[in-house]
Amino acid sequence: MASGEVHRTQLAHERTYLAWWRTGLAGIAAGFAIGRVLPEVVGGTNWPYVALGTALAASGLAAMVYGIVHYRELQAALREGREPDTGEAFVLALAAVGIAVGVVSVLLVLLAP
């Protein structure tokens, strides 16, 4: 790979890492809001909101961890001239958690008093 291509690829990796970081921060913030702030506002049964908030915050943390692991793998593969391991299984697991959180959110909206 030419020097310019390597530099562009490194910059693309950094942008992708920052996107994972932003996603993680958003998940943590949303998890805190839903798990700690919303129960105070809504009143009544708190555990569904605490569980949902915990799942969101944990997903956000996982996204941040995946972002740095993936960034480091991409940088190592670029240095070594090999194809990177994409970590597809982790991304699919994170997507499954996101879908589950979405389903629970819809149910809370529809069924909460």
C-alpha cells in the first residue's frame, strides 16, 4: 500500500474508533437516564427501567471496549500487511442486545401505566 493510502486508511480507522466511542457514551448516558432518572419521574415499579438502563449502559461500555480492540486490530493488520479480524461475532452479539433493548423499550412504552 502506498504511503498516502496507508495514511487515509489510518484516518478512517480513527474515525471509526471515534464513532464507537460516541456510540458508547450515548449508550451510557441513555442507560443512566433510563435507569436512574426516569424511575424518579415515573414512580411505581422501578425494576424494568433499572434493568433497561443497565442493559443500555453495559452495551455502551461494550461498544467502547470493542472500538479500541477493533482499532488496535486494524492498525496491527495494516502494519503487518494482512486482512484484519473483524470480530463479527461480537458485533452480532451487540446487535442482538440492541434489538432486545429496543423490544423491551417498546413494551415499556405500550404497557407502562
